Amino acid sequence: MNNRLSATLWLFAIGLVLQASSLQAAEIKGVTFAERHLVDQTELRITGMGVLTWALLFDVYVGAFYLPKGMSGERWAEDVPKRLELSYLRSISAEDFSRASDKLLRKQLPPGQYQALAERLQEFYRLFRDIRPGDRYSLTYTPAAGTELRLNEELLGAAPGADFAVAYFGLWLGPEPIDKGFRDRLLKGG
């Protein structure tokens, strides 16, 4: 009887651990994202997740955006820690990343603002690597470190400045992003 009680308590404890761990992750299209990240001693929480579909033909990546706990997505451009994770469903070359990013930033930013960022952008583009399905890029901004780029959690480098972060995160979150539906799902959880 004592062994039976111990086994029951053990199974109950395992159930609690499994239940707690399921609350620690969010999933979309079979890709799991942590519900929260600790960045520069600030707890970041998911504001939303989405799938980017290109030209209504194919899914390119799924993403999750994080801001400090209690902060709404509309405040994404403030000088606070933030994180964007993109898990890729297709292979993309480093050259295509650079070219597409630069083309969209030239379209989004006034010429003077682009010029002020040009050197940092070119250095950042050199950080990109070819990716395969399942690879995950993350952009994490902190006022102290700038915008860090990681591939599968390996730090590739960083670019300083809040202005850089607003411009680069703006590719997905700004007024004229790569896809407005994707932006809205990241910022509003819809």
C-alpha cells in the first residue's frame, strides 16, 4: 500500500511537471516557441505569433515576437529589450537575405535615415548564413548590446543603436512591413 501511494504521488508529480512545461511553450505550424525569455534581466513574453506566406503560394517561416511583460505590441519601437524569432520552413541563401532586407529598407526609410544606417547595415548583412528548413534566426535588442543576430542560438554578431533596432525590426513590425497580416499577428497575438 505504501509503494502504491508513492507511485501515485510520483505520477501526480510527473503530471504537474509536464503540465507546467506545456504552459512554458507556444506552438504554431508544428514549431514551438518559448513563452518567455530572460533578456538583460528583463522578462520578455510573446506578444504574438504568425506564419509568413509569400505571394499566397508557400509558407516561408513562422515567427514569434517578444516584449517586456505587460507591454503591448503597439509599443514595439520603444527603447526596451525585444526579441523576434523566425523559424524557417524553406532554404534561403545568405545573399537572398541581404538583398531582400536592403531592398525593403531602402523602400521603407527616408534616404537620409538609410544613409545614417548604411555602414551598420552592410556589416550586419555580412553576418547572414545560408539556412535550411528548421533553422531559426533570432534578433534580440537591448539598449546595452544593440541588435544581436543569432542562428540556432549561436551568436553571429550585433549592430549598435536604437535607431538600427527600430529600422531593422521595422522590416516586420513597421508601418510598411514585409506583410501587414504577419505584423498584426506578431503585435496583437491575432
